[in-house]
Amino acid sequence: PFSSPPPQRKRKERGASLSYGLPIVVARLFVHVGTGHTEVQAIQSFCLQVAEIEAGMRSPVVHVGRLDTLRDITDIRDAAPIIASLGWKGVPGEAYNVASGTAIRIKDLLDIVIGQSTVKKIAVRHDPSRMRAYDEPVLLGDNTKLRNLTGWAPQPDYTRTVHEILEYWRAEVPMRSTLPRRRRP
């Protein structure tokens, strides 16, 4: 549905509910993060690279794409109960943005990751392969409808979220390495 313009997307979402007589409630997820997620997300990639640096498997350089974008990021532990509650509180045929309603600059997120590293001198290098052909400068969700329905008040704690994701990768990196330690560029 996100490939469609918003008016068409709304019609598709509402139409699916009405056409099939199913009580379909749509949860539009923005960027949700947590431990164990794919390393293609910026926060995961940063934490994985830092964990590899700390383990001596990579030179002390974090390779990045665009850092000036703003993203609405929600910890999945904060959002999961609300997503589940939409099953009984949501209005069939309606869609709800599951978003924090605030945005953080990706550079600020990277600074939090590097600040929590045990290695104090980490360089940052722009990597053209990590740049998207098109990247929205700002991705920010309006969660007013969801807040009005559920009373949800998201509490983004980026420091805590980064800490837990970094701890996950610190434990995961040694388990993923089946070869003797080697340095990555």
C-alpha cells in the first residue's frame, strides 16, 4: 500500500475491509527497531560495525550512508502492545500510523552508538554503496489518530534502545564468526 499515493492507499485499505466483510484494521508501521532485527537498518548497521570494531574484527571505521536524514524511530517494545491493541480497539476499515511522532537525525543516532563504544577513536566514512538512489529527507509519522484512540504516549529513549541493540550485537558477533578473527576494512 505504501507504493500508492495516500488517497489511493486509503481507498484500498478501506475497500479491503468493506469488500470482504472482514474487520480489517491497518497498522502503518514507521521505523521500528529492537534487538535481533536486520542489519540493513542504520541503527543495526552502526551497532554491528561497532561490535565488530570492539571485537577486533574490523578497523575502527564505521561506514555510513546519508546522515542528514530525519527518521521517526520507535522501539518495538514500546509499539508492540499498541499494535496488538488495535485488534480490539481499532475501527475496521481504518488505518493508524504507529510512529513516535518525533524524529531523530541519523547522525545523532550514530553519535549515540559511537559514544557507547568501548573503543574511543572511531572514524566515520561515507560509503557510496550505502547511499540510496532516493532517500526521503524526513520520515515523520502523525500518530494523533492512534493516540486519541488508545491514549498511547510513545516514550523514545534512544540511549536505552542503542544500548540494548549494541549489547545484542556484542553477543552476536562472536557467535557469527566461524573463522579466526580477521579485520574488515
